[in-house]
Amino acid sequence: MTNAEEVMDITEVVCLESDLQDGQMKEVEVDGHKILLVRSGGQFSAVGSRCTHYAAPLVKGSLQGDKVRCPFHGACFNVKTGDIEEYPGLDCLPSYKVKIEDGKVHVTLHTKEAKRLKQMSHQEPESSHTVILIGGGPASLVCAETLRQNDYRGRIVMVTKDDLPPFDKPKLSKAMNVESDRLLLRPKDFFQQHDIELWMKREVISINTEAKTVTMDDKTEQRYDQLLIATGCRARPMACPGADLENVKLLETFKDAQDIHNMCAGKKVVVVGTSFIGMEVASYLSDKAASVSVIGKSEYPFQLSLGSEIGKMTMEMLREKGVKFYMNDNVAEIRGENGKVKEVILQKGELLEADAVVIGIGVLPNSEFVDGTKIQKDKRNNIIVDKCMRTSVSQVFSAGDVVCFPLGIRGHEQVNIAHWQLAHAHGRIAALAMVSKPVEIKSVPFFWTVLLGKSIRYTGYGNGYTDIVFKGKLEERKFLAFYMKEDVMVAAASLNFDPAVAAVAEMMATGKDITRAQIESDDLSWLNMP
């Protein structure tokens, strides 16, 4: 905490006791600093007012019991302690002392810090116990922090192919020209401060689980006592002729995002793929490129994940900004001149002029380096883990996009879900198992996509849904969609309907049943939206 943020304890009356009913929250101020005041279970509590992820106002979120869930991206905080209990984001909220006197609510301000880091231990120099974390994403970072927060005093080594410390990867397709320092999840000196060795631009190419060693791309070996595999996925390349031409780009790294931003400005761009990466790239480039053409295999974007109706709406949104769509089609060939892209030939025969091509056609798990070990994988090469993120080999754990894990809200069905929020949660669960404090993964999936400044939020797992019940109006671009599997709600999505999806996520997390009758009713008071 800097001196500017340290304050002497300041106590002020913020409201009357009668101003807040049980189950309500209110944003109040002490010395000009905003605080979230909550009345829950007959007790008042006060915590920081802004989510520690992207600073969303928590007063607009969903309060259920002792938990407030961020309306934008689903992070969840305990209103008594301020501790983060669901991700994304890394930090807890500060909590403040509350006193009731003569029917008035007094809150004491002791800090103007917006975030609070849990107490972290340090490595003991004589300790030889070593945890290696393969991968530089949120799963590895949260695992490292959770180990230190649970008094692990051994050596922690994080190995990443990236030339940056762990960074906010979802931003790459939404804000391609952002400075690298603004993407970092933790400042560079954080790792040194907390005795986390960060090995950048290095790659693990093989594991010997018998000898408990990993081999690096420079042929050096490193011994481990416990291992986390959190290598994520890589972008799936195109298999057509011309895919290796210059100005054909996949989006994986910070440099890729910079390159796409620079090479597409004022140019004719073809985007291949109509899922999240492809649509976000098309949205970002819609006011920067000379033209944007999107090619998709289905009738509408997001058809498999969000359904035809929402897909059609997103297509109309981008069309209004001049983006052209070529659906039910695919690329037959990319033709070039002097090694650079000149045109894209579609399977239906159409020819599109192009200066640049961006590919977003799915991902492949980075798991080949475990071949030859006893670490089990599924038929799609995802690493199989149990409810505590343990693999089939003792003291080897796995987390994030590379895993197939048991999803609690679907009867522990083994699934692969590549969500930013889940990778955080997996990292925490793996760390707790490493320090013999095992907790089962119970997180409810939550993700978001941003198109033209508008966020579509989604929670649950809609695979195999049979129908969608809509509230609001798609044509007005304000809706709440419930994905049903017969009479069971399995997922929800929304646009301009906050904090509905956060409320649904919290209800799913606490095991509350949401019936078709509730969903089809005009009365949505059960969502307890402010």
C-alpha cells in the first residue's frame, strides 16, 4: 500500500438502519470513498464497492446470502470477509468495520485500496521441495498464489513459452492495440516478491513421471515433487493451399494481436470462423479495416454455442457496420503474390480480394508432450482429471483449457470447457490438493463475448440443449435466454439484461432448482434483480 492510500481510521454515519432491508445492498461513501454496504442474515457488513477483475460496480450485481456476484463477468465475493470465492480476477475486496448505534449505521474506513491480496508465505531457503507449473496462464498463476496463501514454503517454478508474464488473454481479440503492461495480470516484480520463479521463453518437451523430471527445449532437466500441467490450447491452423502465406494469421500471442492490428488497418480483411475469436476480431476491425468479410461453415455465427436466433442477431449487428458474411461456406484456397495474400477462393466458387486473412477455426490441446507417460487423455487429447484436478499419475495435476474434468452441475459428466474463469478455479483446486487440503471443483461455467461494445454473457453448460426460452426482445437487443434440456435449465445467456446471468450462475452454484414454470412465467422476481 502506498502512503497516498494509507488513511487514518475515519468513521462516518452512512445511512439509517431502516434504509436497508435484509437481502439488500447499497453503495455508500466514507470520506469520499465508495463502499458496498450489505444487510444479509440480519447483519450489516461492508466491503469494497468494485469488482477486483475489471472494477464493475458490485451494487449492480446479484446478492444471494453472504455472496455478491459481479454483474459483468461472474466473479463472486463473500460480503462478510471480502474474500474472492469465484473467478475471474485475483484479488479480494477490502472489508470495513460496521457498527449500529441509535438506529444509525457507522462504517470505519481504514484503507482506500480497491483490492486486497491475501497473506502470502515465502520460500524457505533450506526447502528442496519443488512444484513445477507448466504454462503461463491463469491456472498456473492462481495455483502459485494459492500455494503461497496456504503456507507452502517450497520452490515454485512457472515455465511459459510466452515472452510476457501471465497476461489477460481474453483482451487480445477485443483490444488488439493495447500496451503489454496493461495486459499483465500481475506486475513483473510480483513474482520475485513472492518467490515464484518465472521461466519465460522456455518450453517443456517431455515428462518422466517415474524419475519426476521434466525436460526443457534446451535439453536441460528439472526435478519436481509435484507438477501442474496447464498448457492450454493452440489455435487450429487452416489446412488449405496458401495457409502458409504471409499475412495469414492465427491469434495466440500478444505479438499476434499487434501484427493483426497493424497489418489490417485500412486493408481488405477476410476472417475465417464465426465463433468467439473470429467474431470478436471482425467486430474489432469493423471500423479499422477497409473491408471485413467473414466466412462461416454454419448458417449463423455462434450456432452451436448460442443458437441460431442469437447468432442471427450478432450477424445483423456486424452487418450494420459494413461486415459482409459468407455463410454455409469454407475456404478452398488462399492465393498470393510475392508470398503475400491477394485473394481467398471459397468452396462455393466466390473470389474475395484480401490483403490479410485471420483464422479463428477452433483450438487443439497442448498435450502431445505427455505422450509416452501414464497420464491418461481422452479421445480429443485432453488430459483427464478428477474432481481435485489430479491426473492418473500421483502428484501430477492438470488445469485449464487442456483438461477434461467432471462438471458438478451436469452430474460430474467429464467435459472440456475452455473458459478463462474456469482456468482460475482449476488452478486453485489443484493447489489445495497439492497442500493436502483437497476441495472438489464445483464452479459454474461463466463466460462473455464483446461485439461492438456490447457484452453477451453466458453461464452453465448448454451442450445438448433441446430448446431456448427467451425473455425480452432479440430485435431490441435486450434479452435473457434460457437453454433447456427437456424440463431442466442447463444454461442462460443475456444482452443488456444484467445482472440476470450472474443471478442464475449463483443459483446454479448453490444447487437451487430453476423450473420451466418459473422460466416461462412473466414474473421474474425469483431472479432477485435490483
